[in-house]
Amino acid sequence: MGNKKIGVFVCHCGTNISATVDVEKVAEETKKNNPGVSYTTTYKYMCSDPGQKLLRDKIKEEGLDGVVVAACSPKMHEHTFRNAAIKTGLNPYHVEISNIREQCSWVHPEIPVGTEKSTDLVRMMTEKVRKDKSLNAIKVPVTKRALVIGGGIAGIQAALDIADGGHEVIMVEREASIGGHMAQLSETFPTLDCSQCIMTPKMVEAAQNDNITMHTWSEIESVDGYIGNFTVKIRKKARSVDLDLCTGCSSCWQVCPCSKIKSEFDMGLGNRTAIYIPFPQAIPSKPVIDRENCILFKDARKKNIKPNDSKVCRKCIDACPIAPVKAIDYNQEDEIIEVKVGAIIVATGYKELEDGLYGEYGGGKYEDVITGLQFERLASASGPTEGVIKRPSDGKEPEIVVFIQCVGSRDPAKGCSYCSKTCCMYTAKHTMLYKHKVHHGHAFVFYIDIRCAGKGYEEFSQRAIEEEGATYLRGRVSRVYKKGEKLVVLGADTLTGSVVEIEADMVVLASAMKAQDDAMEIAQKLSIQYDKDKFLSEIHPKLKPVESSSAGIFLAGTCQGPKDIPETVAQAGAAASKVLALLSSDELEREPVVARVDRQLPPVFSTCIGCFYCQKVCPYSAIESEDIKARDGSVIKTVARVNEGLCQGCGLCAATCRSKSIELDGFNDEQIYAEINAVEFN
Amino acid sequence: MKIKITTKELKSDFAKEVEERSGIDVKKCYQCGKCTAGCPVAYEMDYMPNQIIRFVQIGARREALTSRTIWLCASCITCTTRCPKEVKIAELMDVLREMSLEEGLANPLEKNITTFHEAFLNSVKKHGRISELWMLNEYKMKRPKTALQDLIVGPQMLSKGKLSFLPHDIKGKDAVKRIFEKCK
């Protein structure tokens, strides 16, 4: 293809390019000095309709078989111009973009420099185009089933939306029940509607939907494959209860003698038994045995016998009315199941900042210093106090409650520089809930800023101050210490420049939303990126907010960053619509810019020496090994192979390969050297 | 000056008391500072107008009532006119001045101003209107240090007929007097 007829189209981009690049001169020079460039022109806006038409017409009229568009970054309009080429019958991979805007006109203030550099850049690209080969889109089949990891509001919403779209969904939740954090909340801002009242119908809907298969008490073991074709292994942790047999009659947990275990659902403020359901509306409403704390399992571990052989306590199994086979099975073991899905939504949620981190606030030391989620449980009708606000230490009604905002948030010294976004609103809500229940009580809030951006949010926080009479004090609290029965809160009011000292009965910390402890692990299993705070990263913060860095894997909810319920639901819906779009076609077309390990005729087979350095550097786990076998089945050679479905065309493997056996289609060595040489020899 | 706010102040009914007397709900103020930004005498004040409201909000009675700010306020009403939350700040200052006098907390540094207010009201009480010369007379008698202040403009005002030697009573003088009686 050495004697291609190449056309060069130089864009003015209004004055974006033409102000510092003499575009006419670039076109002229290019034509004069580059044999093979048979046509050059300039146009005000190449990306406009008439600009594209010009491109199409000239390809036909001049019989061009290679095109360089000198314009903005290929990230902007490469797609546009390649699509225009397709319409003329030209293979789109013979169209290249020379970036003379971001990399030239915008950074060079003078015309001579800009023009000279642009001419160079265009020449480089014409040399590349000479070496361009036709490439065809890669087609991959799609498994029409989705996986949703996490059964909180984000996961449930996404699963329901996909199921309503007519596709199967597999939902994996690691806790014994779906519901997540939203099920723990008492009332929700800014409408103060009961969280469980709006959450439980969704949970029931998900449970009853025929398209949704739920795996609770289960975790993701491994994820392999690529967009449209993932293979996922799910570990179904031993529940010790047979979900098919159990009717959730409650006989077992009523007789369980281990009743002093701190309830995780109640954030440690209430107790649960060893065989338990996390909360009354749990789905499935069937118990699980906490093997760590159950005396039978403790005994079995000590004696190193099978749990069923232990005779310490068999109250639950004795109480189980199911016959002839009991629904409780002490010897049940973890089970690993394998599913095939076409798309994955990650909705693994957040965790609340551990309260021990703020020693100066007495978190984890004083019983009456509690976190936001603990306050939610205190205020919840289904909580340990049935909604009566009581001090955890002595059960007294607190008359002065101090709420401290930004505990963990906006505190780089504690490793958390971001704003958790929801705390301003939930603290305002907490003051209201408190004042509704303790009319004569005083609520004080220490804040740095009140950030209530959202529909009805500002009005809500002002209502807490104006109507409910919460007193807001502007300043971070320095210290909380105990004085008799009281907690002394030392803070400031920077608006008046005063030191503030409050003797409080209870202190509520608006603790930050943090990434789950094992967020990195799940990111690694899925080969997706996460940020400095271990929140999973979207691929583009503005234009691709629900797409992860791996194709076919989407993000929903707080695993991606702190957000409130409306935002979570909206994001879950967005992720679901992306999944539905993906599952709507039988085959996917992928850009053919992928790496390729060379294959040769026997006896060489491949120049690959099988060092698999490429496998180590590949961020997408796209390198597989392939055995080249003789007719008798014996392995002659083990070489690398690129999985086209997984490869994102980053080129790391090609750069790493020691035997130069890997080429990146569209950016092969020949093309890159042609570009480089075009600069060196002029 | 270091200010310390404790549970006592925070739990006090100062804001409620102010609201009862003035009808102004100080809780509405979200401390944007627009009142301070537009105040023509803020540069002379010890606390900014928004800080005075803040004192009321957090129950810092002493700080509010002993401040010089409440006396320096010229009642130009710029703050009230511009307040986004419709807090009547200038009117609030009025109530705070009253409370400050009642409780004997008026800042001694602003004695000139309180005396001027007294002389002004006395003149109105007596004549139903201001008699500039007699009012000034009373003021300067009570604050002898100010005796020579602004004396130079006296002759000019006299020549232009802005000052008269004899007080002019209004017709409804008795009615004004009754207003004063009722306000006691």
C-alpha cells in the first residue's frame, strides 16, 4: 500500500486552530513536500455537516484511499470522520486524525511555530496512513443475563429495572438479607417518610420477580471473561439452614440461648441470637447461624469434630417443626456455583467510618457518643428502643444532644479529604427526629459548612433551624470528655469568634461514608479501577458516570462515591439502562484495535517465547496462554494469546514483549516508526 | 476579647424574649453577612451587625446588650431592606437598645449617644417636636465635653433660619405627651 492516494483536510476550528496556525500554508506545504498526498484542502469546521460532506465527496471524486484530518483530538471527532469514510466505502481505519489543536494551536502562541509544528504533525500522520491496513470490527456474542453485586437499594433498583426489561438477573448479597443500609434508616430526608415503608415493597418486589434469582449470604469468588461473556463463580456461604425447607416460623431463634450477641443491623445497640434473621422484614425471612458465636460450633471447633456431632446445644434443631427432614443442617458447607452473564453491575455500597478513629471525640470509648447510623437505629420504630430516644449508657432521655458534622469527612489528616455529601442533610433530619420525640430537648449542631444542594434540601435544613429550633454552631469540635454523667463538648462558633462549651447528655457523630473494607478486593476480582479513597472509579466523571474501566461492568450507588438515596436510585437506573442496551443485541461490535501475538508456519509457530511478561502487565487480564500441540496431542510450545473480547488496546503488552511478538492492530511498529521517521529525516 | 459560650447561654430564652418584644425571629438569619456588607457605620462597630444577631441566636445576652454596635447603628434600614431572609435587623437593634438601657448594660463608651437619644425624646415629649436649640442645650449640659463640638455651624444655621431661639410647640402636643405616658 506504499502508493496510496492520500487526502489531507485541515480544519480551522473557527479560530481555535487558525488563530495560531496558518492552515492554508500547512495544506500547501503538505501537498508540495509529500509525494502521495494527492489532495489537500482547508475548511472552517470539518466536523460540521458540510465539512463531512466535503470529506465524503473528495474521497469519491479524487479516489482517495487514505485520509488525514488535521483537527482536534481524536477523542473528539475520530468517530465522526471514520463514520463519514464508511459511507463512501472506505475502510474507516484508513482515516487518521492529526491533532493540531490540543497539541499545537492551543499551546503555541505564535503563527510561525504553530504552522511549522502542524506541518510536521500532518506529515507524521500521512506517513502512518501509508502503512494503515483495513481492520474489521470484532464481533462478540452476548449472554443475555446480568449479575448485580450487592442487594442494597442500588442493587435492588438496578435488578428490578433489568428484570422489568425482560432479562434474567442474578443478585448476590453477602449479608443474610437484602436491604443494605437503607433498611437500617429510620426516616429519610427531605420528606421524612419512613425508610422501611418505602424500602420493603422494593425488597418484596425483587424477591417475587421471576426474572431475579437471589443469592443472599453469598459472595463473589471470581470473575472471568469479558463484555457479553462473563463467567462468575459465587460462593454460597454455609447458612446452616435449608432455604427450601425453612418456612421462617421463628421457632429456632426464639429458643436460642446465645442471646447477647451485638446485632450488626442495630449497629451494636441491640442484641440478637446466634441463629437469627437480621431484622423483622428481612428477605429471605429465613435465619442463618452465626458460626462464630454459636456455642455448638464453638464446641465443635474446640473438640475438632463435625458440628453435627457436638451435643452442647441442639435447641434450634429440636425446635424446628419441619419434618421429617429438619430445615437446620449443622454440617452444611460452602457451595460454589458458576453462572454466565453478559453484564455486571457493582452495587457493593459503603461502610460507616469506624468510631474509634476519633479518640478526641470519645468515639468507641463513651457509650453515649454514637454514630449517625446508630442514631438511625435509636430513632427507628423497629430499633432496639422501639423508636424511643434513650442514652445507650443508662437509658435516660437525653435533654441536650450535640451533633457533630464532618466526622471523618473533609479531614485529610484522618485520611479522608472528601465530603460525604449526605451528613448535612441527615444531621438536620436527626435534629428533627430528636425534637419530634423529645419536645423539650435541645439540639446543637457543629458544622463547618452546611452543604444542602438538592431539591428541597436547603429548605429542609433551614426548617430544622427555624421551625424545629436546632441551634447550629459554626466550627469543628475539638474535644469531647466525660464529666460526671455529662459529656462536655468543646467547640467554637467562628461567626462570633467565641469558644463554646456544652454539657451534653448524648453526642452524635455524623460519621463519614467510607469505601467498603474489601472494595479493593472486589475491584481486583473485576479488573476495574478504584480511586485514592478506594471508591470504584467511573471511566469518565461527566460523560460516563456509571461505566467502570472494564467494558460491560457498571457501577451503581455508594461503591462509586458518597451519595444519597435519590442519587443512588437514579444511578442504579442509569446502570440498568446501560445493561439493557448491551443485552438488547445478540452480538457486540468492538473496535478492532487489539493486540495480537504473532503466529507463523511450522516449525516456528510463533516467535513468542512464552515468558508471559505481557500477562503480568495487562491491566485487563486479556492475555491467555495457548498450547500449540502436535498431532499426537503433545505440547510443542506454550505461547501467549490475546483475548479480543477483553483487550482494550492499551499496548502495554506490545511495549513489554521481549521477542517483539506482539503487535497492536492500528498502532503496529511499522506505523509508529513511519510516524517517528517522518520527523527525524526532515 | 475572648467570649465563652456555655450550655447556660445556649439554653437561655434570650432569642425568645427578643422575638416576643420585637416580633423578629432571629433563627431565620443564616449568617450570610449582607447586613454587615452594606452597613455604612460597620467600620466603627465593635461587633458586626450579623454578629449581633448571632449573639441573640446563641443566647449571648451580655455580648449583645453591652456592645457598642447597637448604639452606633444609625437606623438607616439598609440592612433590613436588603436582608434575603427578611430579618428586620435595624428594628432588632432598637429592641436591643431598649433592653440594654433597662438592664443598665449600655456601653459606657457610647454615653454620648444615649444622652443624645434622651435629649431628643425629652424635646419631643415637651414640644411634640424637636426644638433643635433646646435639645442641643440639654445634651451639651449633660455632656459638657461636647460643649464646643460643632459650634461653628451654629451661626450659619441661625442665619439660614434653621435654628430658632424659641421652641415651637405642635398643635397636638398633649396627644404626644399621652403617647409617652402610655409607653412608660
